[in-house]
Amino acid sequence: MVTYNKNRVRLALLATAAASGWTTTVAAQTADPAVAPPPVAKPAGDARVYTPADFARFAPKTAYDMLVQVPGFSIRSADEERGLGQASENVLINGQRIANKSGGALNQLQNISAPNVERIEITDAASLGIAGLTGQVANIVVKDVQKASGQFEYSPTFRAHYAKPAWFAGSVSYSGKSGPLDYTLSVKNNSGRGAFGGAIELFDRFGQLTERRQEVYHSEYDELNTQLKLGYDGPGSSVGNLALAYVPYWGPVYLRDTRLLIPSLEEQSRLITNKLDGYYADINADYTFALGPGRLKLIGVRHWEHEPLVQNLIFDYDTTGDPSTGTRFGRDTRLGETILRGEYGWKVGKNDWQVTFERAFNSLDQKGSLFELNPDGDFDPVDFPEGTGKVTEVRYEGLATLSRPLSPKLDLQVAAGAEISTLDRVDDDQEARKFFRPKGSLTLGWRPAPGWDASLKLRRRVGQISFYDFLAQPKLSEDRENSGNPDLVPPQSWEVEGEVGRDLGRWGKTRLNLHYYRVEDIIDYIPIGEDEEGIGNLPRADRIGFESVSTFQLEPIGFTGAKVDLTVGREWTKVKDPLTGERRPISGIRTAWASATIRHDIPNSQWAWSAYAQYNDYSRYYFLSEIQHNLDLPYLVGAYVEHKNVMGMTVRFTVDNFIDSGHRVTRTVYDGYRDRTPINYISRQNQLVGPLFNLSIKGTF
């Protein structure tokens, strides 16, 4: 989650740091990192290798700080799906996939100090014996002998309008080793803030203004993640890991609007509040040991979550003085997941084999409640059986993977297997449903010439469905109720991805990714019953697109210490609308995106600055009684200034949204199903978000 804020004490911190001698650090240097050559990979077999010296100009504090500066490399985080399944995170540590539910490799990299990194290897996924990966993969090699160290970051965020500051965003961790035991203790507060405000105008089907609203919205989210990770070497070549996590979270939401009806000039007001105070906990354990000709890795995961949510909506009739009306929706949800997984790998000649088996049990137990506000101001309960239920799934997956070189320049990986699952709505009278889904992939990695690499992947993928969609989930802020659908089935897809990379030497790196997905049983909004709507399956959809990621070093043109990162992407989708039968885009898909960032590490100083611009566009949501286009900050321009040695710390101050991009929503709401009823009203809003500020102080101890 990315947040943007501002800290009131930044001026005092800057002044203090300046007084302590920011400029004097230059004289103490024996070399100037800012004028060091930009990161250029050294070939090592089939991999491109970067050493810590390649990143000296950025003054990294952690392994993660190094990884984000690898030219032309895009980090893909792990899919948030049930079970562990095939790998999706394109980052390894010491050649191993980090298969857990506690943040994966990216979380661990933020707790590894930069001096403990040996090197970063960028290699092709097809050359690895790990199913699921595609394109370029980063392997962070950590030193065998590590020095005990800690990292901290304080990153308060602040908005100029509406939102409450996030004063306590930040993290601290400490890692060490005692004999065969290594340990990491970390505490991180993930904070998110959202806020906007301004006018909303409503029009009838003839374009006549019927209502004006003034709205203020703000939400706060804090997630306090406490983790303990233990690793044990031995006996022999055996390795074991244990990770424990406890994470309470809080997510209040406030929305208030005042309304002026036209032409009656009647005034009304509406207040919506959400209360969310929950927690989740994880236990992740794995043990790897030699067995026969190979190695066996056993993995166990247990996850608990309690998510109590209360939403209140109250209407006040300010002009008429009529009694207030309102609704309360409550949802007390408990989720659980248990995973047992085994991975056995061995090598025969040039062939790397791996066989995996996984059993995952998932459950959702929700107790829903609905209330209506009476004239006395109390909430009376309303029958709401469709909001209560229990959903379980037992899933088995088996997969065999073969990886081998076909020639010095061509690698092959083949994975084949299947998934068997039993999905049950426990509290109804329907029989549990069983599914058999074949899955697998074929991946080729090709290095046709020095500086070039290419990959091609064909995959049969089995998707997942949200258990929440089995039960009714009212949307009070938009006066819409999503009915539960017990007949949901998991989507499946045939996917083709191709990627080409070009190493430009001292000029940088560029990559182009192309993809085509043919999705069966895609999840979208469908009719339920005679006049209700909910989440369901549509027969088929198509997705085709591309993304280009490039890093260009500007030193060859005389701009020492500067680089530009560029990303451009586009995706086209189509699906058959369940009401009209016409082809339209998939609901809520990102259809176009672009970003450009320039960073300059100023020579002969510890200063750096950056400026950037981003653009994102999304397709409309096609509800059955509404079409909605929601764009939050579609354009974003920002900049930061950074000092890399303030008493050993890196201090960065960021300002975002220079061009005052807003919160844009257009809603076309119908009297009923949109293929057979007229438009009820059209609402338009382009509301103020304002500038976003962030202060980051990072250091080690």
C-alpha cells in the first residue's frame, strides 16, 4: 500500500541536519558515489550479476533498496491467493523461493542490511527449477557470515486536506546469528490514508440539474505487523525456518454529505461511518533436508483472521424536520487457512526435476446483521439470513516440473499437474461441489546474442473465487446490495506471455512484455433471481496487452549521476455483457498506464533529487443497474529531495500531486436492469484531493 503524507516537524529536522554538517560529509569521502558508474551487470554464466558497489551512489540501507535500483527490472509480488501453489513472486533469496503468508521475499529483503548482501543475480525463469515463474528473476545472495544489525524507517505522511496524519508509520527490525540459529525480529506499522471532498452534481435523464451535494470523505488504516523469524542450520545440510506473525489492524471510514434538492431547495444530509478493528496471525514453518538423490522441503502454514465490520448510514431531513432514517450493516467474519506442502527436487544429468504436492483447507464463517433506524433513533434488527453462512474449500494440487537446457542459449521448463477441490456452503442444503482442473506451463528462455534475452510462456491457470461473494454484502454508500451466489465456480485461463530484453550497456536496460489471456468462467456482475445482482461467472473473456519497462542512464550525454525510468502499458479486454449481449471491457480493469521518473544523484555531494509523473486509466464498472467510472488521481506529478548522510541516515521529503489531480467518479444509475429501464439519474464529481506529503528517515544500527 502506497501512502502519501506530510510531517509538521520536517523543517526542524532539516534545520537540525543542516546544522550538524550535511555539507561536511563530502570532505570525508575518499570517493564520490554520485559520479561512480551506473549499475552495469557483469555476465556470470547465464546470469547478470550486480554487486553492492554498483549501488553505492544510492546509499542503500537494505537489500530491498538495492533491488529497486536494478536497471529495467520490474518486481512482481506474490499473488494473494489461497494456498501457496506455484511461485509468482519473481524474487529469490539464496536461490530459494520464500513460500509463506508473511510477506514473502520482499518483506525479508527489507530486513536484510545492505552490507550483508553478496550480490544480486538476474536470470531467466526457464533456467530455474521453480514452476510458475516467467521472464526475469532476481536472486539475492546473502553472505554466509553476517554481522548482527538493525534497520529502521520513520515515514509519517500528511495530506493538506481532510485526512488525518499518519504520525506512526514506520518500521524497525533487528537480525543476528548465534551459532546455527539466525533470527530476525521486526515491527512495522503499515499506514494508509485516503481523503477527498467537494461537489457532486446529479442530473436527470434529460440533462436537467436535480441535486447538488457537498461531500467530505476520509479513511485511515493502520496495520501493526509484528514478526519473529528463526532459521536453523543443521544437522548436516538440513535447514529449517519458523516465522510467527501477529497483526492487529484498524480501518475507520467517515463520509458526510449535505444535499440541496432542485427545484424544491429542500436540504438533506447523510453520514456514513465504518468501524473495522480486527487482527490476523500466521505461523509459517519449513524444513529442508537431503533424501535419496535429492532434497525434500516440507512446508506448513496456519492463518487466522477475525474481521468485525460495522457500517452505519443515517439520513437527516434538515428542511422538513422528518425523523432520521438509516441502516446498519454488521459483519463478524472469521477466516482460517491451513496448508501442508511438500517439494522434492533432484538432478539427473542436465535435467532438474521437482515434484510438489499441496493440501489447503480454507474457511469463512460470517455472521451478518442488518438494522433499520426507527423514529426514536434506535436501530431495530431486520431479518437478514442471506448475510450469514459458512464456506469451506479443501484443495489438493500436484505438479511435476522438468527444467533443462536445450542448448547453450536455450532453456526449457515444463510443468504439468492438476488441482482437485471441494467447495461447500456448509449451512445450506446444497451438495458440496467438486472440481477437477488440469494446470501446467511450458516456458522457454533464449539468449540469442550478447545483451539480448527473450522468454515465452504458455500456461493453463486455475483462478480462485472470493468466499465473501457467496454471501450478501450490501454497499450502503451506493444504495446497492450484492446478493450472495452459492453457484460460483473458479475461473480458468489459457495464458501466453512473451518478453524481450535488451541490455544497453552504459546506456541502461529495456524490456517489452506481451500477453494474451483467454479466460473461461470469468468473475463479473450477473443477474441473480428476477431483479437482483451479484458476483457470478460469465462464459468467456479475452485480455491482450503489453508493458514496456526501461532504465536509461544519462551519464553518456554528460548528465552525471542521473537516470530515467520509463514504464508504458496498455491492455484491451472484452467480455459479453450478461444483459445486452454486447461486447464490452471487463469491469474495473486497468487499461492504460505510464510513468516517467528522473533521479539525479548530485556529484560532489550527498544530495539527490527526483521528479516523476504517472498516469492510470481504468475501465468502467458494469453493474446491472448502474455504469460507474471511478478514477482516483488519474494523473500524478511529484518530486522529492534526499540527503544520503544525515548522521548516517537517509532523509527524503516528498511532495505529490503538484497538478491537483482529483477524485473523479461518473455514475449512470437506472431504475432497474439497465437494458430494460430508463436512466434514473447521472452523477458527476471531480473532487479535491490536494497535495500529499511524506517524510522518510531511514537508518541502521
